[in-house]
Amino acid sequence: MAFDIKKFLVEDLGMEDAEATATAAKIKPEKVTALEQSRGIYSQNLTASRDLEQARVQLQEASDRLNNEMAEWATLTTREKEEATELRMLRSSRPGSERSNSKVGSRRWPSRQEWIRRQPWRARP
């Protein structure tokens, strides 16, 4: 498809038909080719700009979805934490629910720190 300089002058630049015909006759063929190339580049840039804007919108939508999911996850985590705290409080309020070391008879097993303190090689002079 050849570049129509007269059509360009009339439609894009708003010249009258007679004025466009006179101006088109004065323009050298090299200038027409350069103008055609620049119009092609403009068209490519316009298409790329539209694609970029569409990609930006899609990215923003995906970001919003992710933010909403993160907020929902945080809410669930907070709710689960509160439920776990309530459950812990319920367990601790029941009789016989005290957590203690294993017992053999009435003897309590020492904690790790107590056990380390009692070792002969740990004795202080």
C-alpha cells in the first residue's frame, strides 16, 4: 500500500483539496518516503502503547487480587490465633489439666536446666 501524501495533507493536516494538491506536487519523493516511515513508526508506537496500557491494567488487577488474598489470609490467621488462645484457655481451666513433667510415683523429673546443674562436671568450686 503506497503512502498517499494528498490524503495525508487533507485528512491529517486539514488542508483544502487544491492546497493539498499544490503542496503534494512540491514535496520530493525522498520526503514522502521519510514521512511514510515516520507514520509507520508512529503507528507501531501507538499499538505498543495500547498493549502496554492493557498490560498495566492487567497487572494492577492481579496486584489487587493478591492484596485481597493476603488480607483474607491475615484475617484467617488472626482468627485462628484467637481460636487457639481460647482453646488453650479452655484447656487450662479444666481440672487436672496442669502441664507437668512426667511423674514416676511422686517423683518429678528434673528440667533440663536442673539436670545440667546437678552434673558433677558442672559443679562450681
